[in-house]
Amino acid sequence: MKLTGSQIRQLRSMCNQLKPTVSIGKAGVEAVVASTEEDLEAHELVKCTVQGTSGLDAREAADALAELTGATVVQVIGHKFSIYRETSRKDVEKIKLR
């Protein structure tokens, strides 16, 4: 999904309030794909953190996880990053992008 500049700014502002729910450690990105899929379906916007033991920097981990889950990287700052994917569930309130 391709996001516009204003949509990315909107999602970035929403990321400030989030706490990381996915932590990537030495097991790598592949170990957290299933839990990230569940979080994306439930919340659409997910904040992740990369531990020093993973051997990846945040940009590499963000790109890899986004590719594996079909999400879009919203922001990468330090050891944290956020990804977004619209949910297919009907019972979840969707983020209204501008």
C-alpha cells in the first residue's frame, strides 16, 4: 500500500502514543512474523523495537518485517520502528487516513 505524505504524518503522530508490542531479538525477524500479523490485524499500526542481540539495525528489520507481513514502514527512529497495514477484520475500528 502506498501512503501519501499527509497520511504518513498522521500515522507518525499516532505512533508517539504507542508502546512497542513487538520485540526483535537474536531469533530474528522471522520469529515475530506471526505475532506481528496478529497485532496488525487487531490494531493496524504496530510499534516494534530491535534488541542489540539481533544483529540488525532498525531500518533492515523494518524493511524485512514489512515485506514479510505486507505492511508499510511508517517511521524508523533509533532502535524502534512502526509499520502500518489496513486490517481485513470487520470488528476492528479502522484508522481513517486523510
